[in-house]
Amino acid sequence: MAGILHRGLRLRAAFRCLSLHHRLRLRDICVRPVSGQGDMYSQQLHSGSGRSGSSPSAAPARLPFSTVTEEDLAFFKKILPGRTITDPDLLESSNVDWIKTVRGFSEVLLRPQTTDEVSQILRYCNSRNLAVNPQGGNTGLVGGSVPVYDEVILSTSLMNNIRTFDNISGILTCQAGCILENLSLYLEERDHIMPLDLGAKGSCHIGGNVVTNAGGLRLLRYGSLHGTVLGLEVVLADGRVLDCLSTLRKDNTGYDLKQLFIGSEGTLGVVTAVSVLCPRKPKSVNVVFLGCESFETLLQAFQLCKDMLGEILSAFEFLDGECMTLLNTHLKLPNPIGDCPFYIVIETAGSDSTHDGEKLHNFLEAAMTSSLVTDGTVATEDNKIKALWSMRERITEALIHDGYNYKYDISLPVDRLYQLVTDTREHLGERAKRVVGYGHATGTYT
């Protein structure tokens, strides 16, 4: 992913009836890597003063939605007493995205607690032609979770109850506003884990994970949410509730409607509840941090890893040397091994520590002997495992400290993943302070 300082596009959607009003928002931003000034750029974009010679036409006109009136606020306050937020100071964090590159101008934040309340809100907004911006943990990195203009923000932050968990089947049913890390802790106490894990797990919501089809660090082992999400409860734009909250792993009765909403990013409805299949907690976990001399040898190591680790392979992530520089410089995270052009984070998860250790030892011996890796370290204790994972999980945080940046989550054939970085560096030249690459070695590149 990128500390790319460049022009970009942003797509958002507004609710009205069952049609979609997509709004394309142009990002004509100055190429200036100045930390902490992301908010300013978004305001300049709306006013047309982003840089010399720019004009208001850079931003598309607001679509003909209604504006929020006192009567609207009275309705919201009636159904959400104490949970209709209009204080500008309290609205600030919901109007600005996590990396502070875009800002909306919403004047009202709604915090429902139940599906019925979401239904009433959307039914009313539909009748009043009010645009709605659904928002989860607001941890997205491409500006999709904040308003473009003055949309009503519908937050799922108070919809955070776990409804049921079946310890036999491993199926969890919860509201969409549950924080991913809280779900993980809940499941670990019951010898299960969530099938996805993200660097933003301390803030992101499971509903947001679903509607963005988040892959996460366990994608290699457990696949995408299209496979692990068993059911959804969704409120459509006109307030109707679609109950597809199945808890059956195999259900071949008709259309699988939930798949339409996984990755829909709030354009088809608001997800209010999720049922997800959760794996058993592994008894043996190892994490390895390795260095490679080239992306070609990294890919060869990936092939060898799949061949020799097989069923215990849980994750295979990579980052380049530029990422390591950012981690060292801005977060003071020491490099656990020697300097290398590329680094790999490998996780194994199984049920027998002796068996897993032998397989891992054989893989490392083969990788070192064939010069696919040049240095490495292994962690089996929790604190050391977390320290190694932080080298991958905190890259986004380090990028923010480095200045204004653009991030792209792109899926490409595995053998062409890093070509994107080299091509972008060549294309941008000195216009970009830095272009870095990291992500899953599974065809998805962050």
C-alpha cells in the first residue's frame, strides 16, 4: 500500500428508496506530504481553493436531497432520546476519516441500539428524501465511511450485543456494532477464534468488516467472509427488514441473498446483525519473521511454505524495506532481524506443538539452505508473537506519521503484486515522498 501523494477518486452512495445515487468525488489534492493537514485539503476541495488555478467544479454538485430541519431533529430525538447528536464537537470524529484525508459536513449523528430503530430511521429518511451515511468503527482507509456533504450519519456503535454462541457448531450471532477485538476475546474464553483478524481490530465493527468484505490476516487459512458469514439481518433503504440471519452451515433453500450485502459498502442496506462460523482456537501457534533479498525469492518461499507447512499454515504476509524504515523512524519499532529488501511474517496454527514445530523447523532449514531467506527469528510466546505481528499491523499507523498519503487495496495475480509498487514509483518520481508495498501474499495487495 502506499504513501502515495497523488490525485484519486472516491465513491460514496446515498440511500433513497431502493435506487442508488452514486456520487463520484474527485480528489484534486496538492502533492504535499505535510502531516496533520489532511482535513484542510477536504475543506479546500469543497470550496475550490485546493491550489492555485483550481475551481469549485473539481467537486460534483450536491445531489437534490433534502436538508435536515428542526422537525426532522424532533422526530429523531423522539425515537432516539439522548442518542441524537448535534453538537459539532461530538460530530467531529464522525465527519473525518481515520487517516484524516477527507471531511464531511453532517450536522446530525444518530446512534440506534436496535434493528427496529434503524428501520424507523431509514423509513423516515426515505420519506423525507434525506441522504444517509451508515458508519461503523470509521476505521476505513479510503474515505468511504464519512459523509461527502451533509448526510445523516447512522452509527452502529451502540449495536454491540452478542446474541448467541453455539459452542458445538462454533456459530456466533451478534449485532453489527460489535468490535472485532471484543468478539475475539469473547470467543477465546470459549476456545474459539474469529475467522478474521485486522490491525484495526480494536476499533472496527463486524458489520463494517462484512460490508467491506475485509480479508484480514487470516484470509489464507479461513478464506473470505463470503464463506464464513452464514447469515445477515439487513434493513433496506425504505425501512423494510430482510431477515437472512441463518445459523446453518449448509442451507441450499433458494437464493443466497446475504452474498449481495457482503462487500456492498452500505449501498444496498444497513447490516444490523451477523452470524459467523468461528474456528476452534488452535493449541499451538508459531510466528516467524524472515528476510528476503527480492520479491521473486519471497514468492518462491511462499510456494515452499505452502508445500511444507500445509494444513498448519495460517498467514503469510509481506512488507518491503521502506515499510521497515517507517516503523523504525516513526514508531521506534526495532527491526527483529538484519536489514533486508523484503520481510515475511508467517503464522502457523495447529493442535500439536511438537508436530507443528518439526514441520516449521524443516521448512526453515530448507528455506535457508536454498537461500530463499537470509535471516529470521521465531516466536512461540504470546508477547513475542504480538511484537512480530506489530511489524505488519502498524504499518498504516507509521504511514500517517510520514505525511499525507493515498492507500490502495488492490487484488492482483500473486506474481505481479510488487510490480505495482515499482511502476508507481517510476510514474510518480519525485512527486511522491515515498511509495511502499505490503499485504497478503495471496493475490491481495494493500
